[in-house]
Amino acid sequence: MGRIAGVSAAETRERLLRAAADVFARRGYDGTRVADIAAAAGVSNGALYTHFGSKAELLVAALRAHGPRLLADLLAADPGRPVADLLLATGRRLPRRNDAPGHLVVEALVAARRDEEVARPMRDYVGERADWLSGLVGVAQSGGELDPALSPEALAHFCLLLAMGSALVTPDLHTVGDEEWSALLTRVVTALAPVDTPAATPAAIPDQSGAPQ
């Protein structure tokens, strides 16, 4: 089971990433063998190691490729949408998430606590997400959407805590009413606006369904 006939190297890599995301999410990092992922992708162990140097590298690569990205997807779909609106729309999904990408995040975070080989690439992954979020906040501050006195790095860290925490506190463990959660988030997002800007009301920021973050 080497590279599948008629399948390019890029397609083989994508097969491996999809298989890894699925197997890691279902079995956990410690419960997954490289052979399990290779078999799920339909390739040999040797073919897997042609693309990835270790199980840890494959875990983080799968997270980059198939981890949660609702905020990025919302932004890509509507680049002109206000950042405060994007944050609120994303935050509204968090209590309802119970998905494979969320499970993959949990496995990566837990593995990073136990294994320095996983922790190193995970620090890069989390750092990149934090940098992207703080850059988004900076753009919103320059455009007058968010208070320029706020630390973009601190707000990015806050968003990461909410998003990654929601992958741990899933609906089967604890639930909160949609209206109550939405009202709380609206208060939080309103507090991020410049002090001389009229506050947005819940009615001004519509709720939209979408894939969970």
C-alpha cells in the first residue's frame, strides 16, 4: 500500500490529514498508532513517513488542516462584516459545539501537556492563531470598531480561551440557554466598542447558523 495509483503526492498528503483528523478525534493521541492512520488513508507506513516525520507532526498538521475555523470561514465569506459582529456570531456557536474538529483540539491540547514533541508544534499553532486574532483586532481598532485602548494580544488570548475551553465543556457536560448566552456575549462585545461609539443592540447583530468553531 504505497502511494495509490493515479493519486498525486498532494492528494495522498490530504488523505493522510483527513484520516489523521478522524482517527485522532475518535481514538485520542495515545490510543492511535501510525499504522491506524496509514490504514485509514489506504497507504503504507512508509508512505506516511514520506510526508510526516512523526505522529506528533501529523497531529498538529491535521489540526492546522481540519481543526476549527469558523471565525476565519465567516470572515472569508463576508470580508466587510464588522469584526464585533464576527466575534458575536462565532461566540454564539461555542456552547453548542460537539464536533470532530473540537475533539481534535482537545486531543492535541492534552497530548501537548504530556509530550514535549507535541508541545513544540502546538505552541507554534496556538501562537499563529493568537497572532491572526490580534491582527484582526488591530484592523478593527484602526477602523473605529473596537476600543483602541484594548490590548489586541489580551483580547486574542481571551478569544482563544473561550474557543478552546468550549471544546472541553461540551453540551453533554453542561448547557446554557441560547438567549442567556447571546445576551451575555452582547454585553461583552458592547464593552469592547470605543467609549464614544453608540453600543450595538442584540437586534442589530443577527444570529446566523453555521459550522461550530
